[in-house]
Amino acid sequence: MTNDSTTPVALITGASRGLGAALAEELAPHYHIVAVARTTGALEELDDRIQAAGHSATLAPMDITNPDAMRQLCRSIHDRWGGVALWAHTAIHAAPLTLAAHLDARDWDKSVACNVTATGQLIPFIAPLLGTTGQAMFFEDFKAGEKFHAAYGATKAAQIALARSWQAETDRTGPRVHIVSPEPMPTATRARFHPGEPRDDLADPRNEARRLLGLLQ
């Protein structure tokens, strides 16, 4: 769907499920959502929920590790809307748990490509869209150094290190870069890392999305 030219745009990378989808639904009453993810069916389900609530979204079914696709998306956003007011980066590759000595080369490459390289490419692509007044959100997950989390922990920590550098560099000039810490939620990533964990004790993604968005200034 198209949006009114006065409606701010929120770009969500990793929007199809979990926290990304919850953020999209929470933001939709106030923003036009540009939802990026690889899973077309899940994006369409998100769009159905957003439209049913009377709001609008633009779906971008693409892989964030494809720099040409992401560069074209950012150019299209600029040409169509001029920029974005908010970028929430929830996309992540969660490699299977394994011993560091048994790391699978393909899982390691996917982790680096999605969690580190793509973030390092997206920041330069999206920063001009945010300008000095936009806001960006990154989501910390303290797994670095934990046993069996070598690929995920190392690459997630590298992603956050990139975000922290950008945060420090833009402290006085903008955009505002936020690094927030979600409570454990019943997401697919959490289930992969904690199989059999009781899910009733975990935070509801919509409630957690609401809480995290409340931290923005």
C-alpha cells in the first residue's frame, strides 16, 4: 500500500516474525511500515494484520545479505518517500548450537554474512535516509563467550560493536542510535537456543515491542 506523504516511514529489517513483526504492528498506527525479510508468506501475513487494523505497509521480500538488492531498496525509499524516520534492525542468523571446535564453515559464513557484513553495509545505506533527525534501533543479546554459542555470540557481538561505534559518532549530530536489550521472548531464535523451555514465562513480543519503543527519545 502507499502512504500519505506526511506519514513517517519505519524500516524494519527482519520483519516477518518475532520481535520484528511485533515492532511493525506496534509502529503501524503512526508510521508507514517498510517490512524487509526473506520469508514472503510471513510478510504477507504481517501485511494482512496491519491492513486489518486499518494501517499500511510496503513489503520488501529480500535477503539483507544481498547488497545490490538492499542498495536498490534504499534508493527506492529515497525516491518514493525521501527518507525514513526509524530503522529497527532485528534480522539475525542464529547458527545451531555447537562446540567452538566443531563450527560448521557454512554456518559460520552465514552468521558473518547476516550478522556482521550486512550490518556494515546497511548502516552506510540507511544513514542518509535517516538524516540527522531519524532514529535507529539495534537489539543486544548477551551470548558472546557462552558455551555452544560461538558463531552467534561472536557475530552478534560484532554487530553491536558496529552499532556502538555509529552511536558514539552520531551522539551530537544525529541520527539517534539506540541499543536496547529485549527480555526473553518465545521467538524461533530463543527456541533454537533453549529447546524445551517453558514459553509461558517469556515476555509477549507485542508487549516487549511496546516497552522497547517507549525507550526512544
